[in-house]
Amino acid sequence: MRSSSSTLLAEPGRPAAGLSLVRRRLTDGLSLVRLAAWLAVAALVLVPFGSMIVLAGTEHLATLFEGDVVEAGLNSLVSSLASALGAVLVGGALALIIERTDIPGKGALRLFAFSPMLVPPFVGAISWVGLAGPASPVNRWWREQFGEPLWSVYGADGVIMLLIVHSYPIAMLIITAALRRVPADLEQAARIAGASAPRAMLTVTVPLLRGAVLSAFTLTAVSNLADFGIPSILGTPERFTTLSTLVYRYIQSGTVDDPLAVVATIGVVLLAVALLALVLDVLIGRTSVELDASASPAEPLPLGRWRPAAAVLSWGGVLAITLLPLLALLEQSLLPAPGVPLTPETITTDSIERALTASGTITGAVTSIWLAGLAAVICTVIGLVIGTLVTRTRARDNRALHTLAIMPQAIPGLVIAVAWLVIAPRIGLFNTPWLILVAYVTSFLALVVQSVHAPLSATPLTAEEAARVSGASRGRALLDISLRMAMPAAIGGGVLVALTAVRELTLSALLLSPGSQTLGVVIFSLQQGGGSNAASALALIVTVVGLAGLGLAAPRRR
Amino acid sequence: MATVSLDRIDVRFPDGTVGLREISLDVRDGEFVALVGPSGSGKTTLLRAVAGFLRPAAGSIDIDGTVVAGAGGFIEPEHRGLGMVFQQHAVWPHWNVGRNVEYPLRMQRVPKARRAALTTAALERVGLGGYERRDPATLSGGQRQRVALARALVAEPRVLLLDEALSALDEPLRDRLRLELQALTRELDLTVIHVTHDRDEALALADRVVMLDGGRIVQVGAPEDLVERPASAAVARFLSDAALVEGCLDAEGFAAYNHPLRLPASAVAGARGAVTLAVLPEAIAIEPGDDAVVTSSLYGRDGSDVVLDWAGLSVRCRSRAHRPSVGDRMRVVVDRAIAYPAADVSAARPLAESVAA
């Protein structure tokens, strides 16, 4: 199917015995749909990022070298690199242990290990304050014994640790996927050739994961470069400023002249870093080796006498970073104020009540739900069309369309927020909730495009060709075959968008306008305003509801 | 039930490589034509040009007297009135069997009751009566391919295009569907163009076989023509596993360069002078002796398929009498051969020039 060309149009009036010589118009259904998809991507991606680049210009480049910005930049860089390294180490080790050894309780361990991905980072930060903040039970007890707290989660080390906790599942996901693509017979061949089981794993499988490891590192480094929730909750009290918290401060309090231009300049630098990482990732992917599919399942590596120790270590570690913070969150929710010891007498539902009845909570929940719902619907429609076009038709612009549509996934939310902030006054969205909506759509469109792309690119294009031969036009084949096949995946992606957006903080906090406080912002404000028990209670409720929602959505995504 | 004629078709791919060059072919009404050739020879490209998925850069395609591609215009695949079966069946997973099969009728706006009747008939014809409500995911590979065939036939296409339609199936099933396909197409008197990489399948099914190489037609003819009178050394090698020997042929007979093979002139058909000699397996007999060493000996129903190393030349033959073992020394007896002009080894020349024998 080549794209249309006007020179081959049929001559009207030519006699056609038994066949109707149908004229191909340049405006056939497919071309219109493609045009609409391009317009949507232009409006959602090209225009905001373009105007951010234009506004940034070059006149504010000097501000990048001012003390505040340099310090924040260094802090961001160090925390992102350190946390990416940690995430790859933790994620890689867990992937190998779970996928390729006989550790007990694999399925449950995998589920627990992935769970931090389902908890919004700022909620994780709040729960760790309950677990290892200065007023937490552990630190209080330690101070009573030794005069000073054991370890406070506030500060650079806490920020890095929390970034690791919330990004290692991504690394684990990437490395697990790569691990499953390594055919088991490669290791079996090494065994036959005389290598021991651990040696076969270390010399055959692990080297083949290099591409995935590098890819996981760049991805987590970029996404951690501009995380907002964790550094603002854990870093700010210790004056550990990162670029994202700096930008937030500039926008909120206007401590610099022309704050929009300054943050646009910072945004452009971050955008450049993100795009560079994206290019790197593509280059890494290109140099990776090609693997054949293998039918035989991998034989798990027997841990032998190390099995109990390995089990205790991995289960203990995973539970400590997943279950313990949630328990701390629960404990905080049941206490009236921070620092009060948990005894049967002090348990109260006051905080939960306060959280649920606070005036902001209900409106925040309503705002979040309609914003997330609307974003999900829009993303589903646009993502369905783009995902279908790029996987089910042949056209030269498919790759560009796909790349542009999924690019925002690799760009920090901070940059997306700044880009929309820059263009908002010009399109009349300044200080309206719609600004948050369009930013959500930009940010999460990739979720739907990717969930359509993955299953559909495996089906050969003959599905549509069979429809064409059966008498369907291009547009009709797209409607009857391609879109219909893509629909379940797109809806699954849309549910994911809704569940992600409803608990979002970065975009919502930076694009905050009167009357558009989302749930995330309500929790964040409660935490910042000293109501940390109410914040914990609300965070717990949102997390539990969110996990339940994901659990319900999971079977549909298959 | 229609004719297909191609007139000097050229196809070029977007990257500039040539897919087809000056293809001219007339498929008669009700004829079963098989396209064969090594991979990359252009056989699938030719089929896709007939279907309308590729636009020829030059030349014209004519179905039943109507130009579907060429200077006069271009008719999209959906308006060509064809049926097509793909290698990977392409049965739509989101619809049940009945919905899949009736789709071409829907496109023609056939009323519902008639659609149902035609669908039932088409499914019965391929041996899947009563399968209308089945989910394609619950069918076996062979059943899915039958669904695809029913879908291709339901609207009574003018031409049936088969793109490696049987190649993805297991051997016993492929054999059965081959028989059914022939019975069905003869019963319906269908014009069929069948692309396959399976040489025996092409020879077995087709009225005429078209052999392509390098984007050109190298020979068109009845199966026995291609087997007994290959148009070039390349055709003989591809279709019949002929051994090719360089040498000189004159009134005295044939003498190979650097090889002991000598043949009297009466045993050699074809060109004179510097030639490439094609020796078909059927023209070779072996007996105990000292000329050649057996390098492989595969059992077959009608004789063993024996490959020998004969003074550096690999020759293939069928031995009905007994099955030699690998390493046995044998004497090779060649009783006839076909000679082609010497330059003809890679032979990707148009048909007209290469009618040699």
C-alpha cells in the first residue's frame, strides 16, 4: 500500500466492463485520519515544547550559571545518577533472582517487588517520613537509647534512597523482559559445553543483558533527574534543593525576575538531556544482538544450601521497602499528631476523618476524577488512532508520528509542565484547570500508544490486505479491522492513564490554578502545612483505592 | 472466472531496487498457474501487483479485459473482484468464523439472508459446515486456512490468488489441502494464480508453471515441459536438481573441461560450441565401479536419492535397484543431457532468448 499519488488517478468516463474504475481522492478517509493524528501530536507535543524553546532563547543562559541553579543542577545530577545506579543494581539482582533461580514464592515476590511502581513517589516519600523521619518510632527509640536518631530520611541520602525505591521496578521490568528473551538453549548449550550452572548464567545470560541494563540506567536517570514529589518532601527540610523544587519555588514565589523565562531555560536544558538519553537508548538498542525465539523454558538455577539465606535476604529486603512504609502510613493515619506513640489509647480515626472532611479533599477528589477521566478518554481516542496508524498502515511518516507521540514519556513531567505554562497565556488556558488536562494528555498519551503498539505490531499486515481483497476501502479496512483489533488494548491503556493521572502530583502542583486543586496537591499541601497525619491518611486511602483499581484493570489489559 | 494478462510489467521498490522487469504473461480463463522461483525471484511481488498492493512502474495489468493498472488508471484492490489466501491465513481474530467468511459479501451489500446462505455454503465447501459461530482462536492451523479459503471463495471471485497458501501447514495436512484445492478449483472452474516455493507443489497443481528468477520470467510451460525441456541450465538446476558441467560440444561429442565426462553427440540435445551441460538426475544411472564416491543416500518411496562426488562434481541421481551407503564407490553412467550456450549459467534472461532446446 503506497501512499496516494495524483498522477495515477483514473480518467473519468473510461468504460469499465464489469469493474467500476473508482477514483482515488486525496481526501480519502485514511488520509484525513492521518492528518488529524498529526494535528493532535503537533498541538500536544510540538507546540508546547517549541514555544518553551523559543521563550527560553539565549538571554537567560547566564542564569543557569548562578549559584542557586548550579547547586540545584548538581544536586539533581548526583541524585539522578546515584539513584539510577542503585535502581539498576537492585532491579537487575531481583530480576535475576526471581526469573532464573529457585527462590521460594517467586510469584508473590515479583508482585511485591513491582509494587512501588504502583505507588505515587510523593506518597512513598510521605510514608517513609512516618517510617524513618526524625519523629518516627524507630528514631525516637534510638534517640532515647543513644541520644541521637539512627537515620533520618530527610536530606540527600533519603532523596536518593526513595528515588531508588521508586525507580528500581522500571529497571527490573526492562531487565526481566530482556531476560525472558534470552533463549534458554543458550545457557543449555553452555552447560553441555562444560560450564557450571552459575557460570553459564554469568558468562552467557548476563552479558546478553548489557543493552537492557544500559537502557534501564538511562531511563531511570532521566526520570529521576526531575522528580518533584520526593525532593520537595524529603529534600526541602534539609535545604537539599533540586532543579524541580527550584522551579517550583520560582513559579510559586517569583523570587527572580521574569520567572517564566528562567524556568523555560532550565526546562530546555532538561529537555535536551532527556532527548540525548532517548537518542542514546535508540543507539544502544541498535547495537544489541539479535536473539532467536526459543520454545524451551529456562531451567532455574538451584541455589542449593544458599537458598534459605537468599530467600530471607530477598524477601526481607523487598518487604522492608514495600510493606513497611505502607504500615508506617497506616500507623500515621491512626495517630492524632506526629510523635505520639502508638498505643491502644492513642489510636484514633480523627486524622482519617479530618482528611476526608477537609473542604479541599472532596473538591480535590472531584477535580482529580474528572480531570483524570477526561484525560483518559482523550488519550484513548488519540492513542488508539495513532497506535493503529503506525502499526497497521505502511507510510513513510509512521516512524516520526510514533516517536513524537511517545517522546513525552521520556521527558520529565517538570519539563512538560513548564512547556504548557509557557504557552498557556497565549492560548487562553492560563489559570484554568484545562491546562492540567492538556498536560496530562501530553504526558500520558504514550501509555495508550504503547499498549496498542506492542500487541498489534506482532500481527502481520495481511489482516488488512485480506479486507482490501474482500472489497473494503482503505478507510473501511482501518475501521473494520485495524481499529477493532486495537480497541481492547487502547481501553486497557486508557484505564492505566486514569489511574496514573488521578494520583499525579508534579504537573498538578506546577500548573495549579484557583479551583483546580487535585488530590495529589491536597495531600501535598496537607503534608507541607503540618497536617502530616491527615496527609498520611489521605495518601493511604488514595493508594489502596488506586491499587484496587489497578488490580481490577489488570485482567482486562490482557 | 476470468483472464489475467500482464503486459511488460516493471515494479520498483521505494528504495530503488527492481522487483520485476518486463513481465508479460497471459493467464487463460479457468487456468491454474503456479509461480515458482528461488526466494527473491519476484514471485510474491508479481502476485501482489496483480492483487493491487503494488503499483507497477511501467506496463499494464488487465483483468477480464479491464485495465486495472497501467497508463489508463489504477483500480484499488477492493474493486478488482479477487479472492486471496495468505501464508499466515490472516483470519481476523476479533470476529467469529461466520463473520470472517461473510465479510466480502457485506462489502458488496448482499442482503443478510443471502449472506448467511452463501456463508454456510462456502464453509461446507471447505469442510467446515456448522463452524459459523466458532472463535478463530479455537481452530487449528489447517482449519484457519480453510476459513481463509472459504472467505476468498464466498463472493465468487474472478481470480483466486494464493500466496504461499499451503506453506505454513504441516506436511500431511498440506498434502490433503493440496488435493482438496485442486478438486475445488476445478469444480468451480476458477482462474488461480498460486505462488509457492515448493517445486513439487507447483508441478503437481498447475496447468502451467511460470518460473521466475531475478525479477524476470525464465520459462513458462506445462509442468512436463519444465521438467523435460528446461529453457536454461538455471531452470534445470532449480527445478530438477540437474548437475551442470562446463565443456565443449562438437560433431565428435561432448568433452567436459577438467572432468572425465564424455558423451557422444547423439546423447546431447541443444547448442553446439562452448556449452554448459545440464544432466538431469533421471538421466544418470549408477552401478558398482570406481568413478565416484557416494556422499549422501536418502531413502525415498520411488528409489533412493543419491548424491555423489564425481571428480569434484556433485551429481544427483535416483537409484531404484539398491540403496548405496555413504562412502561406496560407484560408476556413473550418463545416457543423455541438454546443452546450453556457456554464458547461460546464471541465466536471468527473458523467455524469448532462452528457448534453447
